[in-house]
Amino acid sequence: MSTATIAPSPSVTVDNSCSDRPSAPYTNFNQITHEQFQQAADHMKLEREIQLLLRTPYRELIVQIPVRMDNGRLELFYGYRVQHNAVRGPYKGGIRYHHEVDLNEVRSLAALMTWKTALVDVPFGGAKGGITCDPTNMSRNELQSLTRGFTQKIDMGLGIYRDIPAPDVGTNAQVMAWIMDEYGKKHGYTPAIVTGKPVNLGGSLGRDQATGRGVMIVTREACKAFGVDIKNARIAIQGFGNVGSWAARLISNLGAKIVAVSDVKGGIFAEKGLDIDKVLTHVASTGSVVDAPGTQPVSNEELLMLDVDVLIPAALGGSITDKNVDDVKAKLIIEAANSPVTPSADARFLSRGVRVVPDILANAGGVTVSYFEWVQNLQQFRWDLDKVNHELEQRMISAWNAVHFRHTNENISLRLAAYTEAMMKVAEASRQRF
Ligand code: NAD
């Protein structure tokens, strides 16, 4: 999602890059996260009662949102908010607007948030929300009514020390501003109720680039740990939205060659490395990376199979499955998207010695700076960009070090190491509370 700016004009600002998202080949996301949870629970020999507590969401809300559309018709939408776990702090997680949103997906993403916040040691739990809708086919007014209606319906579960939403795919800073405004009508001025807001309304500097920056940090650290010279590394990135484009920009600043990037419309390739600034200019004028000058076309499927050192899936869940995993040539995968590698593909990677830096570590930069935003709102004080980036760097490095140490010490995959590290913290907090 593009949280970088809000358009000053009344045009619709909700990102639409995922509008024609094809059905993911592996849609049971809840099964993915459940399998990953279970592997870690078995590895940790986690007691059964704590397993039950950690596996089960605390609260699941399904709400009806009637919206009077511009054509006068009343349309009914369904929204979800799943609060998975809050033993370490208030529920925290994004809100997704997409036509494939369902309770199953939201439930799975909520659990991921619990592990992610624990891994980077921010005092939050995990939640996720979503509305089944196609934001690309809705006007600004319709989106505003939908967002305000949703906020009213989930109001009873929200609170600055209870549940703090954020943007996700299909939502952005403008949507967060509407949520803050609607919540404020009932509770008074409360900027800390959402993160990912416009900077002008209390958003944090650096939040727009935070997830991509976190991806850059773990890519750099993983390259160092596994003997890849980042200055000469060849890298392909699938997805050129908020996360993929910032990751491309920041990683190319380290000297790496980004040889291919893609979006929903297709991809581009340049043997000597893409000029990311020029690609960004092309995207700003055409809306896609496709046909950027001086590049060759490559399909999304071909991009995954390129002869590169590092592959960064930064689009959607389920892009690497047992159907294409054996064609992937990269030896290092950085999961910038949530759940891009299915469990069976993950097992293949493990047996082939391919290292996968898991989503709960690779894309945790976003929630980390969301935490900084919340802290700044509570302090009523703005940090400068250097401070935000410095604090982010420290949190990401410390999470990376803990995962890498466990990976090496226990001879387990990076994913199992990350889940174990995160679940230990949540389990310990549960034992102390119950
Ligand atoms: P976005 O909507 O800004 O960008 C998504 C990109 O993927 C776009 O370039 C889009 O064209 C492309 N895309 C969509 N369908 C595709 C397909 N089938 N094949 C190839 N490309 C496709 O979203 P984002 O915020 O960049 O999020 C990307 C991923 O990162 C999501 O999985 C999201 O949940 C995850 N994530 C995002 C954040 C954040 O702060 N933005 C934080 C954590 C995780």
C-alpha cells in the first residue's frame, strides 16, 4: 500500500495496485500460519495449555457496513477485525481493503502480527482487519463512508491501549485519517488510535519507507552472514508497491544490482542493473514498471526463476509454491510480503540449502515504526527522521542477531528460529499472566 503521501486533491488516494490480483495459488493462509506455529510449538516443546492460548484468537468481529453508493443504491459490505493476542500489549495490525479479504485470511494475518511484534520486541500484541471490497472501483466518498461505517462498528474494540489499526494492502494514510477523525467524534482528539497517519496529523516521519528499510537491513545482514557480497549481489524483487519500491531504492543505494522488478502488470529486467530512480519516474507517469526505458520485459513467473543471488517477494502471499519452488535459483529469499512461500515450498528450500528470511522478521520494520508513531503521539512530541531510522536499525539488527544466533546454534531454519524466538516471549508473558 502506498502510505507515503495523501493527495491534496479530492481524487481517490487509496492504492489500487492490487486490484486485479489473481487468485493466490495457496489461499488457505490460516493453514500456512498454523503449520508454522505448530512446528515451532513442537520444537519448543510448548505445553498444551499455552499452545491453546496462543493458537486461538481472543476476539473475532464480523460487521455489516451499509454504504449508500454514489448511484443511490445501498450496498452492504462485510468487515472483520480479529484480535489474536494481547498478552504483551495492545492489539496492533493493519486493515486491508481487497476483494479477496475473508475471515480466514484476516485471522492468519492477525496471528502473524502477534509473532512479529514479539520478535522486534515492541510492546504490542497482534490483530488484523479488513473489508471485502474493491477499493479501485469506489469513489473517494464511497470509501470514506465505508471507512467511517467500519470504524463505528468496531469502535467498542478500539482504544489507544486496546487496539490500534494501521494501513495494509488497499488502505493508506488517508484511510487512517478518516478512522482517526471518526473515532475522535466520539472520544475526542486521539491521534494514537491509528498509525500510518499523514505526518500532518501526527504520523511519524519515516513510516512510509519503514518496511522497505527493514527489508534492506535484513537483506544486508543476511548477505553478510551467508557470504554474499552485497556490493556485487544480483537481486530480483517481485512487487513494486510501498514495500518493494522502497526496498529496491535502499538496497540499490548499498551498491547491489537490482536486475529485475515487477508489479501486477508485469516485470522489467536489465542485466547490468536497473536505475531505480528512473523506474520510479516511469511508474509515477505510467502507473507501472512495464516498458520502463532501457529494460527488457520479464513476466512475474520468470522473475522468480532468474539467476540472482537474492530474491525478494514483496507482492502477495502464496507466490512460491511446490509448483515453482524448484525453478527458483536464488540461494537467499527475503520474505518482504506476508506468507509468500508456502510450507511445502519452504520445506523444499530447506532441503536444497536455500535460506529464507521469514516475513515476521523481514517485514517487521513497518510495525516497528508504527510503534514509534504511537509513542510520539502519546508523548505529543515529534522525532526527527534520523532518530526514527536509528531506532529502527537497532531493533531490526537486534531481532536479526537473535534469529541468526538461534538458527546457527540450534541448526534450525531461520523461520523456525524466528517463530521460536517470538513465541517464547508470548508464551512467557502468558505464563506470567495466567
Ligand atoms: P502495495 O499494494 O503498495 O504493493 C503491492 C505490489 O505488488 C504492487 O506493485 C502490485 O502491483 C504488486 N502485485 C500485486 N499483485 C501482484 C501479482 N499477482 N504479481 C506481481 N505483483 C503483484 O502493498 P505493500 O504495502 O507494498 O505490501 C506488499 C506486501 O508486504 C503485502 O504482502 C503486505 O501485507 C506486506 N507488508 C506490508 C507492510 C507495509 O508497511 N506496507 C508491512 C508488512 C507487510
